[in-house]
Amino acid sequence: MVRREQRRVPRSRGRRTLFRRTLFWLPDVLVIGLVLFAFAAWNFDLGARWGLLAPDPLTQPAQVAAPAGLDLPALHAAPTVAKPLTGAQASPGKIAKAVRRPLLNDSRLGPSVAVRVDDLSTGRVLYEHGPRAVTPASTMKLLTSVAALQTIGPATRFDTTVRQVPGSNRIVLVGGGDPFLASKPTTRPSYPPRADLVTLARRTAIELRKSGTRKVRLSYDDSLFSGPLFSPGWPGSYQSEGVVPPITALWVDEGKPASGPGFVAAPSRTAAQVFGSALARQQIEVVGRPLSRVAPKASRQIASVSSAPLGQIVSRMLLVSDNNAAEVVAHHVGLKQGKGGSFAGGVSGVRMALRQLGVPLAGAVIHDGSGLSRQDQLRPATELGVLRAAASADHPALRQVLTGLPVSGFTGSLAHRFDTGEQAARGRVRAKTGTLSGVHGLTGVATDLDGDVLGFVVIADRVPAAYSYLAEAQIDEIAAALGGCHCRT
């Protein structure tokens, strides 16, 4: 048996091997240590705690040391020059003095003059005078506008469409309640832009030619709206004297004839005739006369044009006090609220929307969306509640009610007014006009010379006929007195 001698490794060589192994793992250990330190420094903000970080000049400019040799003066806090504004600042006493000055008690305004001024941000009543309820006239459009934007939405558009019955050459022009649908394109830019029947006819002809159709039978469908064509709250003379057109879901040029005053007797049929003529110019033959028929459910849409967004429609309606558009918009509110596209449905829909917004409706009598009815009655608190809702940051969709109001002395129905009274108020008052025989009023917003925003209502609804122009001027002066007032306490 051969005995093997155990080999011994020299001690010095073993130490060298251990050293090499240590050097091999050292980089990994250092990297892991640096990562752990960086995490701890970031998580516990060690640089700031140990004073190792220099102040950031963007976020800590006051802590950045001045360059060497630069001697800066010591900084002190600026002294207070005025008390901070908190809450409503307008003085009821100064408001009273301002609105009484323009002959508020002049007998020529008649025996029924309602005035109320509120702080628009808080709803605090600053001044109140006269009867509890008055005839609102066209200031009623503020209620319709707010209700429409609240329920339908400012971005909503109304489509006028053409539908074709399958397997036939029958097409139906379907009204979608576009209040500004035009008979032809405008020759210059307009606000808001108008959809038109010439464009619709061109699009329809393109689709018909694709299927080889060159001859059609045309019907029209205005069934979106229902009920009477005129409000039961209007006098019969409105129809006979052409004060307002029959309210339908299909018309062109708001029911106005191609020439002459007044309105056409059958706006829907007239729109279909205009559309048929436009089709003929596109080499599509229309056989027979357009007939009133509801589009069958099996029909398919082949062309359409869309109105401007509702927010723009409302702005225009308020700017020029468009009665016809107001009634169409009110019918849409009734439809959206499930009350039907009629005068009664519109009134119910508007009331529902205003209640949802917290607008007080006590004593309100409403027969239409435009304020043409002399039977309409509103309290100033209701109109100011509408303005306050429109101004609230909680309801941004209603903002176009305020921005759409005419500006005193500059735009819309106030462009040629406010030429008397406080001239400093020109441009500082936005208001909706309200005018009927014997009724003159303004409801809107005034920003006084101290920057306070005041909501106001001024309506005289029993003005003697001989003093109509005087009453209008005096009501302007009352509103101007607010805009030209240093009314802060």
C-alpha cells in the first residue's frame, strides 16, 4: 500500500487567493451600496437635512447667497396699504342714491316700476322697489336660455336630414328644429354660421346619383314639434298681423318670405318647396308637390346639415332678442325634459330646469319662451336667480347667457342706446332688453366703478303710450347709474 503524502498550500498563497476574491466582488458591493444610499437620501431628504444641497434659485430665490463683493440692502415686508376685500362690498345706501337719481319716481314711467339690485356673487339684496311681479316681455328669454343650456348643453347641434324609403324613389325632408336654417348659403360670414338647404340638396343629389336615382317624390316631416302653431297665451292679432310665424320644426329663414314683410303661412311646406327647387338645380327631378308625411322607420338617412352649437344660438338669440328662435329653443327644452315639443311642453321643461338650478319660481306665470305674451308674470327675484345661476362657477355651461347679453352702447339691441345718463357706464352694463306696448325693461349685470358686479332688474310695465321713448331712456339711465357708480362702502 502506497501512502500519499498530503499536499500543503503555503499560507502566503492562500492569502493572495482571498484578496483576489475580495477584489472580484468589491465593485458589485460598491454599486449596491451606492444604490441603497441614493434611495435613502431621496426618501429621507438627507441632503437637505445635512445641509449638503445648495438652494434652488427657481424655488428658493431668497436663500441664494449674493455673489462675493455685492452688498444688498436688507429686505423688509411691504406695509399694508388697504384692507383685503372680503364678501360683498357695495353699499345699499349708495345703490339707493344712484338709482333714485334718474327720476325713478317720475310719473311718466307709469304706476308700476319694479327695480331690484343684488350682489351677484352672494345674492344679497341691495335695493328693491315697486311691485312684486311684472310683465317681463323679452327678458323672459333669459329663462329659456338658461334652461336650454342646462338641459340640452351648449355643444348640441340640430340636424336637418333627408331620408330615403328603401326600394323607392321617395325621399323625406325631416326637420330637426334648427331655428336658423337658411334657404341658401350666406354670401358673407355670419355668427352663428347657418346650415342651408342648397348645401343639403347638393349632398342629397350626390347620394342619389350613386344609386342611379335621377327622379324623386318629395315629402316633408315636421313632426318633431307638436301642439298648436301659436301660443294660446298670445292674442289672435299676432297671427293676423304677422308678429310671429307659426312655430314648426322645419322652416327656412325663420319663416320669412323671399320678399316682403311678415311670415309665410306654412313654413314647413315652404321649406320643402325651397328644397325641391334646390334639388332641381342639381339635376334631380322632383315629381309632384311636396306632401306632409312622417318619415317611415325603415327609411335611411342619406344626407344632413347641422346647425351651429346651441351656445351660439342662445348668444345670438339674446343679442338681437330673436322671438322666433326663442320659441324653437323652448320647444327643444320640452322635448329634452320629456314634456313634448310644444308650447305647454316647453313651459313645463323650462320650469323643471330652473327648479333644478334652485331658481325661485314663486308667482311665475309663463306662457311662452320669448316673452311675447302679455299674460307672462315674473318676480325680479326669479330673473336675478337666473342671472346668478349663469354667473356661478358651479354651472360653466351657462356662461354664454352672460357673454351673449348686449353691451350698453356697443352691441345688439343696446348698440344705439345709453346715449344719456352716466357715460362712464357705456360698456360696463350687459343687459337683456324687454319691450312690448306699454312695457319697457332691462335685466342684466352692471360692473360699477369700484369693480363690484351687480345683478339688476328694471321693468316698467304700465307706461303710457305717449311716454314710451322717455321710459326707455330713463330705464337706461337707471342701469347706467349702476355702472357709473362708486357704490362700494
